[in-house]
Amino acid sequence: MRRAEGVAPYDLYILGGGLMSVDRPYSVVITTCGDRELAKRLSYMLVELRLAACVQIFPVESVYVWKDSVCNDDEFVLLIKTRAELFDELVSAIRENHSYEVPEIIQIPITDGLPEYLAWISENCKE
């Protein structure tokens, strides 16, 4: 699936050559941190700035390639529930406060969810 030129990530996708309209105003953004303290600081900052309604923190073990070496590190994954239109602001906030040279920041559209929960996300994220 590739995004059509010049449209927001949740507006229009090209699937097998055809266009499909998709309305996905909510997303989960994933990032990782090398220590729990930074993960907590980022989480509180994003919620206090109302860039996220909720951030969950999970310990993980990551195996990855960095500068031509295979690395294995303990990290903390942040699952950030937000409104999709806040993604650019959220990316800026994470990059300005992150310790990694290239932090993982991935946006995954929420395709469906409990309507009351999605409304709660809207109520707790800035306009």
C-alpha cells in the first residue's frame, strides 16, 4: 500500500492501483527509549501538552543494526494514543527531548475502536 501524492496519511491510499477513501482520525504512535526515566519523562510531557491522551510503557529487548553493527539492548516501548493530526507536533516534541540520534517514531492508524474510547482520545488531546 502506498500513499497518494499530496494527501494526509489517513485520507487516501492507493491499493492495487485503485483509490480508497479512509477516515482515520486517531493513531497509535510508537517510540522507544533506552531507559525508564526518559520513557516516563516523555510520557508525562506528551500527556501534559495534550499531544497524547494516554502513553503506555513496556520493557522490551531489541535486536537491530546500528552503524553496521548488530546490537542487542533493553529498551522501553511507548505506545502513544493520539489524534492523527497531532503527529507532526508529537514528532517535534519527541525529537527535541529524546536521547537517540535517530529515534523510532512510527504512526499506526487506528482503523476502528470502541466509540467511547475514541471520543475520550479526542477529549483529552488538544484541538
